Amino acid sequence: MSLLRQMSDHHYRGYIQSFPTTFDLMDFLLEILCVFRDLVDRKVYPVDWLEMIMVQNCVILRALRFFAATIHQYFSSPFEQQLWNNFFHCAISFLTQDSLQLDSFSISKRNKIIS
């Protein structure tokens, strides 16, 4: 998470371009999406570590935005069903995680998450 947090768009683009083949790029994307999904589903941090959970969520969201554009650019034609499937499952896990369900929190915690 720390390395991804420090990466700029320039770093992401450079890393994506460093893969020698689209197969290697697809393999990386499949793996990173699985890692993100595991981080969200397995709750790495205790529930009361709100700040760390939000930092993790910000890093994952930023990476998912970049990887969505990468997947669209490199894997729309021909369509790579497994990669798109993994991306959407990861995104759904991210969006439906307990730590983003604002209705279940107190007003102060809800406001902190929104900010």
C-alpha cells in the first residue's frame, strides 16, 4: 500500500509500459486485482482503525481508476473476459465493504468518512 500510495500517474504509466507483452500485463492486473479484493474482503485492519482503512481505500480507489483505464485501453479489443470479470468483482467488493456502508455508522464517523 505504501508503494502504491507514493506512485504518481507518471509512475503508473511507466510501470505499465515496462511489461514486455500484453500477456505479462494481464497477468499483473489479474494478480493485483486479486490482492485488492483480498485486502477488502479479509479486513486487514481492525474495525476501529478507521484512519488506516480509509488510507487503504484511497490507495485502492486511485489504483483501480488507473487500472480501469489501462484495462480499457489494452484489453477491450480483443475483449479479455477473465480480466474484466475480475475487475468488476474487485470493484463490487470494494464498493460494498462494511467500512463504506455509511448507514451503519454514527453521525460523527459518517462525516469523517465522507470528508
